[in-house]
Amino acid sequence: MDIPRSEKVKRNKRIRRVLYLMLAFLAIGGVTVVLSKLQPAPPSVERATVVSGEVRRGQLIRNVRGNGALVPEEIRWITAAVSGRIENRLVKPGDVVKEDTVLIEMSNPELERDALDAQTQLVAAEAELANQRVQLRSQRLNQKAQAANVRADYTRAKIVSETDAALFKEGLGSERTFKLSKSTADELAERTQIEQERLDIGDDSIKAQIAVYEARVQQFQLLYDLRRKQLDSLKVRAGLSGVVQDVAVQIGQQVGIAANLARVADSSNLKAEIRIPETQTRDIAIGQRVEVDMRNLGFVEGHVMHLAPAPVQGSLTIEVALDGELPKGARPDMNVDGTIEIERLKDVLYVQRPTFGQEQSVITLFKHVEGGREAVRAQVKLGRSSVTDIEIIEGLNVGDRVILSDTSQFDAVNRIRLN
């Protein structure tokens, strides 16, 4: 028959169930607490895929770098001195020319006619001058002959007058004869003086008349020289030794006065124009040392000689005078790189410049720990910078190694493992 359970047995069974449930809840809670306190495993990165640098102390050379090109210090546009038609192009861009090299030949029939007319006028003026000189010389000789005749007449009249005066005193001659001979002698004496004065002013008169014709000849000579010069300018010459950079006209083209025909650069005197990002130009000054990298041709020393007044498209153009001798093969428009030395900082803490490290800023870098097996995030205050290095003000010590490459993918963690 069925034996009824006692109330005590039932109660004990309920108590055990409650204890079991409590133990289960305590176990689950403990495991949860332990798991919540465990840190997640740090992400891993291959050591070969990151770039690291070591913090050093010593001299830091601040510099900035930019690219640019060699440009001539003197570039000359060759313009048309006269209007005309382009008949021939004798050079091409890149040709080496001398000062008297003919670049372009032009034609102008009207100018050729004007030059011929000027020559004809000059020849006619020179002939008139020669004819006038002959005529004036003839007139001068006639004046001299007339003056000589008057002097001879005066001499004879004077002798007659003196003779009549002596006879009159001795009573052998009449007074009338004496007075007539004396009057004739006095008249010829006055004429002799007049003729001499005419001779004296004759030279000045001849010079004045010749000067008029000489001025006319000089006028036509200048006009002819001008026409000849204009005619010669139809052969357009370089005007300086250098390299042809551009020929701006075509055969058959009609050009006017002052039209640009060609551009020539003096290749013997080059400078470098370096473009520096405007954010890095604050400390650049005239006279600072510059090292210009000529790519495959080597390096040339120089110095800053001019800064552009304003940046263009985010960069400032710096003109660099080249102090060293240019290597063979250096030509205008050749691409170069320039490094400008700003200053030398002595006994400073520095490291290679991180990917996103800007001067005078605070960034976070991953610093090697555990013998380089891991890296932890460290806050670093940066100071002045150069092209490759940057000053450390706070956050790192000599000998620390930090990751310099981009670690933005690990912004959510403070520790990474280096495999």
C-alpha cells in the first residue's frame, strides 16, 4: 500500500532545490564578473609593415624642401622693329644661338622703297653741297682778285699823289693836279679798306652758306641710316647668346611693330625657382643656404635671393642664386629639388618625422614596450620640425622607439602586438 511522505521530507527537498538554484546563480555571476574584468587581446600587426624610429638627442638641422626648375636670370623677347611678312624661320626651340645669329627673315617692299628714296635724296644733297662749295670758292677767288686790283690801283695812285705833292711844293706842278691825284689816292685807299673787310667777312659767309647744305646732307644721311637700319632689322637677330625657348610666328604671317617674334634665354646664367608649401615658409629669409639637387647631375650650393610677394595655389616661389658651378648638361626648365636650411638647433630631443606629425602640436604615438613585442599609446608634444626630423618637447625619452607610420586603424585601442 502507498506510504504517505512526511512533511519534513518534502521541506528538505524544497530547501535543496533552492540551494542548488542559488549555487547556480552564484557560479554564473562569478563567471560573468571574471569575464568582464578580462582585457581583450590586443590586435596584431606585422613588424615589417610598420616604420619605427628611435628618439635621439643632438643637433637638429631645420630645413624645408620643395621642387621646381632651373630658369634663366635673363629671358628676352625678341620683338619686331618694323612691320613685315615672315619669310623664313631659321631656328627652332632648343637651338643654341649667338648674339648675331639670324632667327627670322622678314620682307617689307614699302620699307625697301623708302630706303632707296632716302639714298637718292642723300646723293642729291651731297651733290648740291659739292656744287655749292665750288661756286663759293669761285666767288671767293673773284673777291680776292678784285681786292688785289684795288690795292694795286691804290698803290699807283698813292705814288702819283706823292709825286704831284713834291712837284707842287717845288713849284713845278699845279695845285689842281696835286689835289686830283690826292683825291684819287684817298678814294682808292677807302676802297682798299672796304675790299679787305669784304674779304674778312667772306669766310664767315661761306661757312654759313656751307653749313646750310651740310645740315641738309646730315638730315638725309640720318634718314638713310634709319632706313638702312630698319631694312637690316628685317633679319631678326638674337641679341644675346643663349637658347631659343620659343618662336612665336609662322612663315607667311604678317606682323606689326613690337610684335613678339621669339624668346631667347641666357643659358650661361641660371637660377633655381623652388616652390615651398605656404605652411612651411614662415621662417624662410633672404640669404639662407640652399642645397639644389640636380637629379642625375649632382648637387649645387646656393642661397635664397628673393621671395615671391604672395603664394600661388598653396605654394610660395623662392628664387635661389646658384653659388657653385653648374654641372655640364644643366639647361633651362630642368626639374630640380631644393632644400633650404632654416637654422641649426643644438642639443635637442628629436625623432624622425611621423606620418601625421605637424610642428607645435600634440599627437599620440605607439611606443615599443616588452622588448619590442608590443607597443602602447603615448601622448607626445612636438616642437620645431625639419624635412625629415621633428623636435620632441614632452612624452618621450632618449632611446625610445616609436611607430612613425600611419596607425589610424588602431585609434580604438591603446596597445598592439608586433609579430
